[in-house]
Amino acid sequence: MTEVLTAESTLSEVQDYTAQPARKKRLSLDVVLLAAAALSVKVVEGAVYQASIQEAERRIGRRDPDDFELLALALHAKVPVWSNDNDFEGVGVEWFTTAELLARLG
């Protein structure tokens, strides 16, 4: 089974922005948050990828300072990024949108 990793800051951002798509799809916010919490995602503390933060900030910090921690984690763990945020284009790691990832998974 493939392990899915995320940074603490990214998980927090997902929780902050969940209300809008829930309203759009007419879903209960509580149900959407419970579904997100049920996903098998390992939250990685910043101390683990601390050595990659400066490089990540250099690569993406000007475009989107909210994304440097996720990029630092990807650089540290040598894994691709799953995000619909175009700011990950051209930052030196493999990057998949949700549609691309679903297509690849079949």
C-alpha cells in the first residue's frame, strides 16, 4: 500500500478550506471533515523535514508561501506532490493534480 504523507500546515489548510466545497456540493461540513479525517494520511512534523525548508522556500516561497512546507516534505522524502495548486509546476518535484492521480491509479 502506498503511504500518503502531509505536512501539519497542509492539513490545517485543508480543514480551513473545506467549508466552501462542502457548501457547493450541499454536503454537511461535519460529514466532509469526518471523511477527510478517515483518510489514511500520515501527518509529518516540521522537524522531520526541517533541513529541506530553506530549499523549498527558495523554489516556491515567492509564488505561494503557504506551500513551502509541503514542498520541503516532498524534497525530504523524495516523493511526488498531490495538489491542484499550479504553483508546484516547475519546482523540481513530480506533481499530480487530483485528476492526473486518479487517471494514473485507474
